[in-house]
Amino acid sequence: MIALIPQLDSSLAYLRPEAQSSSESFKDVLQAASSQTPPQTATSPQYVVQRGDTLNDIAKKLGYANPVELAKANGIRNPDLIQVGQVLKLTPGDGGNQGSTATALAAKSTKGATPTVLAAKSDKAATSAAVAAKSTQEGKNSQAAILEKKVSAQAGTLVTASWYGANHQGKTMANGQPYNMYANTAAHRTLPFGTKLDLTNPANGRTATVEITDRGPFIRGRNLDVSYSVAKKLGMVQQGVAKLRMAKAQGQSPQQLSAEATIKPKLYL
């Protein structure tokens, strides 16, 4: 009767120890594979803004040649508004490296495409892309220029400046020359005559270069008096008094500029 059971030999072979050990071995393999930890993806480097940081300081600290690249990478339109604790993503500051990365990604996305598929792309789509790029190019250039000015405006010492004009026209300045309200000059209490300064208005990004030719201002809380012409260039004629960034002009010997270094005036008006 046992001999009549169909496929008896194969059933007995499965119940032998050799078959069971093979099953257990496969189970061990599955358990070992499931216990492996998946590789962790590396996170991109970041920087947390500290108290007193400016975008220029952060860029120099991290080795960026141009702080505008760091601002663009983090979508910062006004560098003056970065906050303590803000997390900045750090990307390669070299435009060439960024271009190489973009090229590599583009190559990866089209890997395996046959020449026939690539040749079948519509000329109309390419034309539309070109038109869209052309229509937005001027806007991008304008935004980049504004961002460049705002980033540059963070350099130098922040001072309080006013201006003087027609009431002093033709009068003798402290350097012995007649005052000209249309010249690019300024008055400072301590800087040597002939010192040239780069001034920037952080509120609008406008810049001007001035030469120290006079002494003043002698009003408490003010550090610099610019001519009418300079005030007009910086866009501060209407308001009269404005906060400016003051830095030594390029090509001059280094000298520390400080809004606190003043000669004590005999009289405050």
C-alpha cells in the first residue's frame, strides 16, 4: 500500500535532514541580509549665523571669493536682514564647479537615450525656451546688480552723516581752500586732509568716493559731513542725515577707520 502513494520518494527526500539544513541555511541568509544597516546619505554642510555676523564676514570666514554666490544659494535678497540662528546652506562658491555639477546632472538625466530620441525633440520647444530665457535675462541681471550693491554695502564702518551746501559755498575750508558744494568732498574731525573714502548708502546701495578737505561736523552724534554733490549721489538730500558705510578707498595706505575717533569740539550746536 505504501508503494502506491504517489510521489512518495520526493516527499521522503524533503523530510530528510539534508533538506531541512538547506532550508535553515537559506533562512539564515535572509536574516543576515535584513539586519544590514542601509547606507546613510551625507548631509550638505551648513553654517548657523552668529551674533555680529554679516554676509561678507561669513563669506570670508568660509573661503568664498564672492559673497553674492552664498546669498544666491540661500535665496537672500537683502543681506542686511540675515538673523542670528539662521541656517545657511554651503555650496561650492566657484561658478566653474557649479557649472560642472550642472553638466554632470544633465548628462545623468539623458544617459541611455538613443540618438533617435534626442533628434526627435521639437524645435518649437527649444525656441520657446530661448524666448523665455531672453525675456527674463534683464530682470535677473537687475536683481544681481542690486544684490551686489547690498552685499558691498556691508563693508566698512557704519557712520552717521549729514551734508552742507549753499550756505558755505565759497567759504574757506580747514585745508585753506574755498568750499565747492559741487565737488566730491567731505569733512571729518580726525582723518588727514587728502584721505579718500568710499561711501555707501545701505538703504539704496548708492555709492560715492570723497576726499577729506574740511573739519567737522561739530554736532553731537554725527561723524561725517559730505558736500551737496555727494549727498545727491547717495540719495540723502531730502532726509538730511543718513547712516552710511565708510571705508578707505582702494590704493591708499591702511588706516583704521572708526566713528568713535573724534576731536572733542569746543562747541556743540
